[in-house]
Amino acid sequence: MTYNIAVCVKPVPDPKHYDKVTIDPVRKTITRTGIPTLLNPVDKNALEAALQLREQYTGTVTAISMAPPDAGEILREALAIGADEAYLLSDRAFGGADTLATSYTLFHGLKKLEAAKGYRFDFVLCGCESADGATAQVSSQLGEWLGYPHLWNVFSLQEVDSKTFSIKTKLENGYMEWRAQAPLVLGVSRELNKPRFTSVMGIMKAKNKPLQVWGREDLPEAKDEFLGLKGSPTQPGEIFTPDMKRSGKVLAGTPEEIAGRIVTILRANGVVVGG
Amino acid sequence: MHFFEFTEEQTMLRKAVREFVEAEIAPKAAEWDEKDECPVGLFKAMGGIGINGVFVPEQYGGGGMGFVGRSICLEEISRHSAGLGIAMMTHHLGIYPILQYGSEEQKKKYLPDFCSGAKIAGLAVTEPGGGSDFSGQKTLAEKKDGGWVLNGRKCFITNSHIADVTILTAKTGEDEKGRNKLSTFLIEKEAKGFEPGRKEHKLGLRGSVTGDLVLSDVKLAEDALVGKEGAGAKIGMEGIGEVGRAGMSAICVGILRGCVEEAVKFANERIVYGKPIAKLQAIQLEVAKIRTAYEAARLLTYYAASLKDDGKPCSNEVATAKYYSTEAAVEASKRTMDLMGGYGVINEYPVGRFLRDALASIPSGGTSHIMQVIMAANTLSSFQA
């Protein structure tokens, strides 16, 4: 069995630098200037799943991302980890995209790739959510655009027979088991596998693997009204940094008086005291 | 143009090794130090990602990333465990003579296993008479029955008890002026009469094994010779001078980075007089000095490694880097301890270990005095501005 697999990856701010992340009060977006980016951690689980499928059977693994131009770095990392080729969808026209516009752009990138290669992707794998936005919507939206069955929060993927896979998805209080056949879009969780480390040999091989950048003109089938900010129906409400300031107050009086005043202050601040 | 800039691949290598180190080494480094245990099992995992043979050409199973790549690996490992750093450094030191002077058969037989982590290498030169008296070695190799018979004792040998294959120098005769002629041999740990002896209890670089190797009528085949007969001094000195000391320098760059990171973390978190001590100018001056030491050691170390990658002579530059980096690591770890006050001597923090590791790095591969002698000789004979 041969499986052609696409893995969607995203650059996210390095969690070690979260203290430097600020929110643009006007655009209501995260300001990431000067913060190093990483390959979204759970996307590595998606890539690992793809590599294991390729190793167990045969096939190809293609990494794809919709991101600013400097995301080439994380795609090069995906190549070093083991992907065969990588595509970056990058254009100002794609900027400001919410999950719907992102999944739409990825959909057109994948359709263009399928047309160019003359095959259909058997699996489109994504991390179940990104470490920054954590909306957890792209994999399902992508499944809808592609018209493929899609499952989210996948933590087990086992072949039942040559066509059918047993797939387990996490729920709050348990899991569901599914039987599904390719083509499939899966949003995978961290529990699915342990991603391999990037190797020195992989880094050297990645130098010679193809990494292509596609802009707006490379996706002629995509419609402007579904791309970027224009194609993003999500309107963030008020975004603010919570005021975490603390202050101390010295209360004088007898222990009984102080206790009474504490209860009064707590009640005034919405704390239910003594039923 | 930058004076020194890492390539895209070298930057990726650092990121990859850092991820591995933070997951597999950092959480256990203090325990290895405490118990003085070398994590031998980790060599396979490190081989799997290409650290063990990072500078070995790809045709022999290596990563082909040269000595700058090797320095990156050692810096990243030693940021958290200089003990494991020197174990890996010595593994590289055992590989180098085979790579540079070994026969094609020796390369094909040993290098792939060294790179994958299936086998660990070591290098044994120092004897009880002193490491710096290189030509005064007493371990004797005599030609007998078409092979060699070795007798003697080596001491202060890193990886002594864990190496599967040791590259070892021994006296094989004298020249016309009565000076020792040394040769280099490859000994597998199973060789009869070849045994590890005393294990040292070290102040620092714990988590690596250092000890004696005893040779009692060890019979080796003729092809156990690495390079030509009589070339042992050149092979040994080149390995130590350009690979061993360069490795110790990179290890201390790792310790220095650890000092910068720990100092910054502590200075920002420790609140005194109602604000972080990072706001105090006295603390800022210490941070600046630690940072300067790190940056200077880094430049010297990577510059020397890049010369080696370019095939240029570099023993003087390596000696300079080693001298500076090891001494700077001692000073910076002491400064970091001072900055931390009482917390600096609490073993919950790694800074005390940094100081012990830095101190133990000074004699490894040649003391600071020897480095200065090398640098002085080079300067007095051939310094040109």
C-alpha cells in the first residue's frame, strides 16, 4: 500500500518567550516581533504519524504551511525531520486570516499539489491545535473544504485491513473508536506518538530537498473574498491584558473586628462567605 | 558582513541538539553528577541523531558537519552536563586518529559503529609520569610473532571503563638520539590482558568516567597499528592539540552560557528591596562581565574550529581558546555564585556544579600553564599583527 500524505504545519511563538508576547490593542492581534518561532509542537506529532505511515508502507510526505515568508525555517525543519518536500503559501493577500481563511488557502494549496502530482492525498494530517491561537478548527474546516471525512483529537491510528483504519479520538470522559478509509483529514493529539528528534543526517539531506513558495498568483482557483482578512468572518471582541496588580491593606482592631471587616470586604468583592 | 556567522545548517543543528538535550539530558544532569554515573545508554540515542559522528564524513556514517558542528554539539550538551560533554568529547577524540590516519579497513570497520552509538571510543595517552611529558611515555609495545605485545599503564583516561575501543600510544623504539619513538594502537576492550584499573573520584566533570588502563602482555595483531610505526607522537599531539583541547573549549563555552542563563534568571526572579536584583547596578555589572566572558570564549572557540574545518593549522588558536574558555568559565561560575548570594551554594541550583566542572576542565587536555607555553612559543617565534 502506498500513502501520499500532506502534513499542515504552523510556525508559533516559542513558549519560552511568552512573557514578551503583547497584544496590539487596535488590530487585536498578537504582536510577535522579535520572538523566535517554533514548529507548532503538536504538528510534530502529525509529521511523526506521516513518517511512520511512510515507513510502514510506502509513499510520500509533503509539508505545507500558510504563513509569512520567514516560515521557510520551520518547513526546512520539517524536511530535516523527514518530509520529502515542502510548500509555503505566503502572500500579503493571505495575511490576517482567521481559521476559515487559513483552511481555505491550505485547501487550494493542496488541490494545486494534487493536480500537479496526479494523485490525491490519502491523509491530510494536522496538529489538533496550535500553541498560540489554540482554536482547534483548521483540521475540521480543511476536511469540509476537501470533502473528506475528518476526525479531531486523534490519539490512536491502527490499520485494520489494507483499506480500513481504526482511529481513536479523545473525549472529555473517554474516547470514541472509528473505522475510516482514506482519504481522511486528521487532527492529531500529542498522545498519538513521540515525535523523533531532528538528526544531523536529516539536516544535511534537507539541503537538497525541494522547498517551494507559492503566492496569490499560484492559487488562481482561490477567490479573493475567501482569502486573508477579507475572507475572515471572525471578529475578536475586546482583548486586554488582565490587571494582575496586588495591594495590601493593614486592618486594625480586635481580632473579632478585623474578622468582621474581612468578611465585609470579601462579600463586597463578590466572594460568598459562610453560605 | 559578520565576522563569524553560522550557516543555516549549523543553526538548525544547534536547535536540533538543544531540543534533544533539553528533553533527554537536562532533567538528569544533576543526578549523574550526584551519583557520578555516566549515562552510557544515551550514546545510542545521541548516535541516532548524529552527535557521535557529527564531524565524520557521511560515507562513514557521520553527519559531515565538521568541527564547528562538533563544537555546537559539545556546547549544547555541556550547557547542562559538562560531564557528559567530556565523555562525548573523548569519544570524538578516539574517532579522530582513525579518521585521519587509519587504514580504509579500519575506517570501514569502526567508524560506522562509532557514529551510530553501537560502540564508544576513547584515547589513552597520559601516564603516571605526566601527561605533558608526552615523549616520556613508558608503556611499551614490542614486535613479537608478527604482531605486538603491549605492557604498561595509562592514567586519567576519560571513558577508561566504558570505551569499546581505545586508541593508545606506546613506545615502539628509540631514534638515533635515544628519544622515544611512539606508535598508535587500536585496542578493543575484549583484548586479553587489557583491563580498566582504578576509577578516579573527581571534583568536577562527574558523570564521565576517568580512570586507569592496565596493559599486561596484551597481544595485538600487526594491523592494530593506526598510522605508521613511529607516528604516535604526531597522531597523539594532533588529536589532543586540535581536537581534545578544542572540545574542552567548547565544553566551557557551554558552561559559560549556563552561567549567563542562570544569572539572568536569578537576577530577574530574586526580589530584594521590593524589586528584582536585576535593577541593581552592582548586579548588572556582574551580568555584563559574565556575558563578555561567554561571548569572547565563543568567538575564540568557533574561530579555532573553523580553522580546523578549513584545514589550516590551528593548534595555537585552539590553545588560546582552551586557555581563555576554561579560566573564564571558572571566573564566571564564581561570579554567578556571588550574584546569587546564599542560593549560589545550594545544590538545587546548577551553578556550583558549573564551577566544579570548569575547574576540572583546566587540566583536561593540558593545563593553563601548558596552553600559555604553547601560545608564548607561537607568539615569540611568529607573531605578526
